[in-house]
Amino acid sequence: MDTLSFILGMSSVAVITISVVAVLGFFKVRNVEKQFNEYKQNFSVEFDMRTKDIHDTINYVNNELIRRIDKTEREVASQLDSRLDKLETKLTRP
């Protein structure tokens, strides 16, 4: 009878210990999962912000490039008109 009581007592201690460890493990896993979801959300927000910054920079550079091309085009056309007028004047004068 003593052996049976000892085995039942040890079994109940083992079951309780396993149950406590399982519950603690469950809560740790939930905590890690919550931290992971927060990290994932923060990463997503940061990624979106950086993507927007890159997109804005690309748009700014593109607009600046278009502006410079238009300015250079106007300058070239103006210079060409000026040179053609001078050539025409030289050709039409006797």
C-alpha cells in the first residue's frame, strides 16, 4: 500500500508539474506571439514610411530633371534663334 501511495503521489506531482510547465509555456508563447505581431506592425509602418520617402524623392528628382531639361531646351532654342538672326543679317546685307 505504501508503494502504491508513493507512486500515486509522485504521479500527481509529475502531472501538476507538467501542467504548470505547460501553462507557463502557453503564456510565454502568447507573449512572444504578441511581441512578434507588434514588431511586424512596426516593421510594416516603417517600411511604408521609407517607401513613401523614396517615392517622394524619386518624384522630386524627376520633376527637377524635367524642369532642367525644359530650361536647357529654351536656352538652346533662344541661342539658336539669336545665331540664325545674326546669320540672316550677314547674308542679307550687301
